[in-house]
Amino acid sequence: MPRESIDDDRVRLTHMLESAQRAVRIADGLDDAALAADEVRLLAIVKSIEIIGEASTRVSETTRTRCPEIDWIAIRGMRNRLIHGYDAIDERIVFATLRNRLPGLIANLTAALARV
């Protein structure tokens, strides 16, 4: 793989990692009801998840294959749902993603960046 492709993938993986960390940080110490009541934080979390999905679409097939522990299809699906279904976002799904999926994604992206 050309060096510039590897560098591009590292940038995209870093964007994904930083966005996941940002979403978790924004929600720190707040329960789902408090997040739902805080429009600014909720929108920031949704935007961070959108960025994760968008960056994932720009990672090369080679790197995606080398990182099977990352659920690329689910990440893209979540991005598409948030972008195209902006008018009917289910906060419960956003919060489940935030609480149940992002911590593992952070760990997997950290490991992937060490390998790429």
C-alpha cells in the first residue's frame, strides 16, 4: 500500500478515535435523561457519531480488512441513519451507541492505530 494511503488511513482512524472520545467526554457524568434535556450536548454527540461514520467511509479497504474487530458496516449504517433520518433520530439508539459501542470502538481504534 502506498505510504500516502497509510497516512490517510491513520488520519481517518484518528478522526474516528477523537470523535468517539469527544462523545464520551461530552456525556461524562450525565444520565440519558439529562443528555436528552440538553439539546447542545445531544447535538454534539450526534455530530461526533456522524463524523465517526463519515471518516470510516474514507478508510481504505486494505485497512478495513486489516481491522476486522471494527464493525465498519454498523458504523456506516449509524452514520447513514443519522444523516438521512435527521428528522426522526431515536435518542435511545444514540445513547445505547454512546454507552455500549463507543468504549469498545475507542479500544479497537487505539489498537488499530498502533498497527497501521
